[in-house]
Amino acid sequence: MGKKIRNSIEIVVEQFQNLFEKCLQTKDEHERVILVRRLVNLVGVIQFLISVQKVTPHI
């Protein structure tokens, strides 16, 4: 399961980077607010995946 979580973290971090880049490039304030909310949610997902990885025994 550890390998699955690691792959999941990589996918979420990649998504975070894409959204962050889009957030930096947009001129639309409304879109920026939505993107920042999504970024905050992704940080929560990353924190959750890391915490699960720490609890899960590595086999």
C-alpha cells in the first residue's frame, strides 16, 4: 500500500503544480479565488496521504 500512496502523492502534487501555475497566470480574480480554494483542498489531500503513509507499515 505504501507504493500506491506514494504514487497518489505524486499525482496530487503534479495537479497542485498545474493549478498553481494556472493561478499565477490568470487575470480573472473570480477564477483566482476558485483556484486558491482548490489549491488549499489539495494541500489537505497531500497532508492526509502523508499521514496515512506514516501510519501504514511498509511491506
